[in-house]
Amino acid sequence: MKVLIVGNGGREHAIAWKLAQSPNRPEIYVTPGNAGSSQVAKNVPLQGNTPSAMMQFAAEQEIDLVVIGPEAPLVSGLADQFRAKGIAVIGPSAAAAELEGSKVFAKQFFARHHIPTAAFHSAHSIEEALDALTRFSLPVVIKADGLAAGKGVIIAQSHQEARAAILDLMARQTLGAAGSRVVLEEFLCGEEVSFIVLTDGERILAFPPAQDHKAILDEDRGPNTGGMGAYCDARILTPQQHQTILREIIHPTLGGLRAEGRPFQGFLFAGLMITDNGPKILEFNVRLGDPETQALLHSMRGDFLALLKSCAAGNLDANAVYWDAEPSVCVVLAAANYPGNPRTGDAISGIEQAEECGAVVFHAGTQSRDGKVVTSGGRVLGVTASAPSLPEAIERVYEAASHIQFDGMQKRSDIGAKGRKRWEAESTDNPAATPRRRTATS
Ligand code: AMP
Ligand code: GLY
């Protein structure tokens, strides 16, 4: 079996790493990949990395399955192109990917299908946005409609700040066409959860819940990034919350997309806020999360390839994989200057020592140069480890990460801290409590 993975981040290295463990021993290609994916798969630099170059490569190599990692190619229809050529693919059509590609579409979709979300107004002009603003209390959230690589959401503490954000997006067009329409949204309080399912359009497999850490600095301070670390732990949600999310958010979304002629196949990632009034959807991504994937796949057991193959064939076999009760943690090591324009070319040391501590080091922004691994992007590495308890997993991952060095390296020291508090509170409430076992069924 030959698999082609599209992308070059930590998520794609983790997908390649997990697929490589399949007893079916697939031949794995990653385009363009990074220094880490080249250890478990073959990186294929394709001219311009264009859809037509990928299509040609897939045809020549007789690729059996394509896994598309990032959102941009999905939103522009790469999955449709592979399917049109009869090549099996994991990832939604452009029509279904609009759920991530347009926040205006997504919010109107939630309203049509009564899916719990923050109150909102979508505005098509500056006048409409400024007029709607007067009806929102503070803080208010302003969102660019289109894809903005994590830069499209502004939480404004004053109406003045909100006005400035609207003018930046719509008049100065700081994010280009992505800001030609905006969504104004009620600010929700609560804890955020990343809830991911794999679906063939009908059947689903819910992954265990995970939590990302978006801000660059400890205690969620500083500007937002793509994600500075994540952990996966069944205790993030109660079984009741898990059921509510499936019943009120996931199933109505998949059913609504089907009813509107946009059936969804692939990874559906719900970014949720758990509020006092229950879980609400902040946004959907139409792909796996990064760095959630590194934590989720680290503690996955079973045959990931069999799972993806069955999904692409429209016959999802949710029993192909399962998760043991061990929580896992991924700590991101980022380059100097990130999330601004990151410095590149810094030599990295200590990866082997980190792995000797029992961690897996997933690569993101790395490149091989003269036999050495150097930085080549904002998020450089994702050090990932599991343990019987979350506090132990945190200790293990930080011990491993302490061996890795490069100039200007940035890392948060509090990944998993909210989860650790939950463990401490639960063991005080009930000293005999054992970890809840999350089954793989939906
Ligand atoms: P999104 O791209 O919609 O997930 O937004 C990025 C981040 O902005 C989320 O992870 C939240 O931390 C924050 N955010 C987005 N929408 C809201 C909201 N309505 N209330 C509070 N925080 C929000
Ligand atoms: N970790 C959040 C994302 O992948 O969008």
C-alpha cells in the first residue's frame, strides 16, 4: 500500500510516524515534508508543490491513499481533484471545507441547524459592521471571514479597539480578501476543548478530547500562535459533556452538511468552549489540529492505516484503533521571533537525548543541512510523551525537552497545567479514583 501525505508540519510528521507502525508496512511519501518525516517516510519535493504536480506524482507512483494535512489545499479543492482521478483520499470536498474556509458560512450554518454557538452578526460592509458593533457588549470578538492562519480573530476590550479591528480588516485589508466580510461575536467564557472526530460521512470515531495552548507565553499571555503545546486526556470532559457534544454539535453538523448536499469525509475538529450553559462551538476546522495530533496519535493504539483506509472506502472501522488510558503531552519548541517572522537556520542539538528519555520528538519547522538539523520555521519541534497520569506525562515531557537547544528557542513551561489541576482536584475529592478509560467508540 502506498500513501501520500500532504503537508510539512508536526501534524504531518506525526501522521507519517503513526502510519509507519501499521503491520501492513505501507510505503509512505510526504510532500514536501520536513527533516523528521524523512526518518519514517520518503520526502518528495514536488516542483512548486502544485496540485497538478501532486496529481502526476500520485498517478506515476500508483498511490493508494492520500492524506491531506492542512486546511488551505482542502478549501481550494485538492481532495476533489484526487477523487476525480479515482484516488482514495482522507479530507473533505471544497464544498464541505467551507465550514473552515468561511466564518460567515459557518455561523449561518450553525444558525440554520440550531447548533449552540456564540451570538453573532455577519457584516458585508464597514457601515454594517460598525452599526452592528453598537449592539454588542464587551469584550467583543471580531473575526475575518476567510482563512487567516490564526491571525483572523481579535478579542476587543473596548468599542474603540473593535472599530480599529474592523477598519484594519475591511478598509486597510490587512488580511487581504479574508477580511472582506467579518463576523462580530459574543465573547464566551469557559474552558476550550479540541474535539476531533474522523468520519466517512455517516459513521464517526470520536478521538479523546485535547487542549491546545495558543498564546506564546505562560498563563496564556502574549500574542496567539498556531499552538505552543497540547495534551490529550479523557478527564478534560465528563462522559455527559462528551455525549452532549456528539448530540448537539457533531451529529447536527454532519447531518446538516449531508442535508445541504455537502457530505463531510475526513477529520472534523470542533474548537469548543465549555460554558456554564453547556458546550458551544467556536469554530470547526476540517482537518487534524496541530499540535493536538502529536499528542493524540502518540497515545493511539491499533492500526491507523486500517482506520484511514476504511474511512476513505466509506466504511469506517472504528475498532481499528483505540486509546489506552494514558494521557499524553506535546510541548512545542519555537524559533526566535515567533509568532512574528521567525529566524531560521539555527542548529538544533539534543534531539537524541530527548528521545532517550522516552519522548518522541516530532519535527515541524526543521530542515537537514550538511548532515545537521536546523530550524526552518516558527514552530520547530513538538516533544511528546505519555505516562499513566497527566502529572507524570508533564514531568516526562519537560525532562526530555530540557535536552534540546537552539539559539533563541522559546517554550512554554505550563503546558497541561489546567489538566494537572483537574487531576489534583480529583485525587483530593476521591483518593481512590483511577483514570477513566476512554473507549474508542462513538
Ligand atoms: P477561532 O479561530 O474561531 O477558534 O478563534 C481563535 C481563538 O479565539 C479561540 O481559540 C478562542 O481562544 C478565541 N475565541 C474565538 N471566538 C471566541 C468567542 N466567541 N469567545 C471567546 N473567545 C473566542
Ligand atoms: N491547534 C489548533 C489548530 O490546529 O488549528
